[in-house]
Amino acid sequence: MEPQNLTSVSDFLLLGLSDDLELQPLLFGLFLTMYVVTVLGNLLIILTVSSDSHLHIPMYFFLSNLSLADTSCSTTTVPKMLVNLQIHSKSITYAGCLTQMSLFSLFACWDSQLLAVMAYDRLVAICHPLHYPVIMNLHLSGLLVLVSFFLRLLDSQLHYLMMSQLTFCANVEIPHFFCDPPQLLKLACSDFSTNNILIYFIGAIFGGVPLTGILYSYTQIISSILRVSSSGGRYKAFSTCGSHLSVVCLFYGTGLGVYLSSTGSSSPRKNAVASVMYTVVTPMLNPYIYSLRNTDIKSALWRIVRRIA
């Protein structure tokens, strides 16, 4: 293919999930519903945590930031897809594509670091309960969130810088519903081997370190719970991290599923459909996992309902 100069590439084409025109209204309705449910559910968690003084503790402070990350992640990808479905357009500007890619990298991967921070919070609460108020104070909680955010911001800017240095071919069709970095790399005409190595290296650091932290935290938590003599005590201790463990399994389970499906399938469209799980479904389910499994959240929601009524 004839390579274009980078500055002459003005638009990319997002091919979406399907070319079938009859499916477009169905897809629009489905993803609009999922997006509204995602935003309302996560905003409800943020509102509940911020308005109820009983929830002004590190565990729920981290949860409200996780809800913010989930809302931002969905807002980065879904509205553009809905607009394209509604106006039957597949176009996204070059600047818009790189911006969407960097924002998705920021918020989607911020989840993993917040989940690691929340795992550390549960580790301190279960293994060192007497020192918990001293260790997990307000300053440390805020610092952990800020550090995790700025690390993700650094990573997203590195992605943006690497992609902006590439020269793209005349064919600028992306077989996805958003600007996914691996798909953008496949459109490059210039040598992107260095970029590919850097992306995997950065991904291994920013993805592997939080996962290692989560696994270490739960190893210590399980070891501590097993030393509790009564079954009631073990259940009470484990129930405090049940919602978090469910979200961790959902987040990494869907991510692993998408990775395995992409390696086993040669169809980019099938990979795009699989990626819906972690880009749309996971942010939608997270607030309901916490609200249904967590008695503190349910009690706070009932208090808000009684005040409104």
C-alpha cells in the first residue's frame, strides 16, 4: 500500500461490530441501554459514598474512584460508537482517534491499579485490623489514588507519543468500534517493531505489577483467614473482601478471555465483539456487584431513599 505522510491522514474509519444495516438499530438500542445503566449505576455509587458519612472510609473512597474510572472508560468509547450507529458514519478524526486511544488506556488500565490498591486496603484491614486506622489514613488513601492515576496518565501519554510518530498507510480502516492500540499498529507502514516491544513492555509493568500485588494480598488474606479458629470468624473476615474479589475475577477474567479469543481467532471483528466484555459489560456490572453484595452500600442506599421519600 502507498504510505501517506502522517500529517495527511485526517480520518480513520471505525468499522464497528457489524456491517449489517438491519442490525444497526438493535445495536444502538442495546449499547445505549448498557451505557445509561453503566453511568447511572456508577454515579449512584459515587453519590452514595459521598453523601453518607458512614461510608467515609478508605474502602469506599477507593470504590468511588473505581466507579469514576468505569464511567470514564465507557464514556471514552461508547458515545462515539452510538453517534456512528445513529448517523451511519464510521469516521473519526486522526486527532480524535489518538485522543480516544490515550483516554481509553488511561481509564481502562486505571481500574487494575485501583483494584490493587483496594486489595492492599483489604490486606491491612484483615491482617492488621488494630493498625488499620493508623496505616490507611486519609493522606495515604489520597496519595495511593493520585499516584495510581498519574502512573496511568504517564502510560497513556507514552502510548500517544509512540502512535503519533508512526506513518500510516492509505488504508485507514480499523476493524473495531474504538481506536484500539494493537489495531492502529497494524495500519502503520513504518517500522513499528520498537513500538510493539515498548507497548508489551509497558503493559507487562503496568499490568503485571498490580496483578502481582493483588495475588500477594489475597495470599496473605487467605493465610490470615485460615488461622481464625471459628468458622463464623472466617466467614465474616472473608465477606469483607467478597465484592472486591468478584470484581477482580470479572476484570481479569474478561481481559484474559479477550486475549485468548484474539490469539485463537483470525477475525478482527470477532475480537472486537469479545472486547465488548471488558470495555462495556464489566464497567456496567461493577456497581451492581458492590451494591448487591455489600450490606453497607445497601443500607446507605435505603437511607438515601428514606430521606428522599
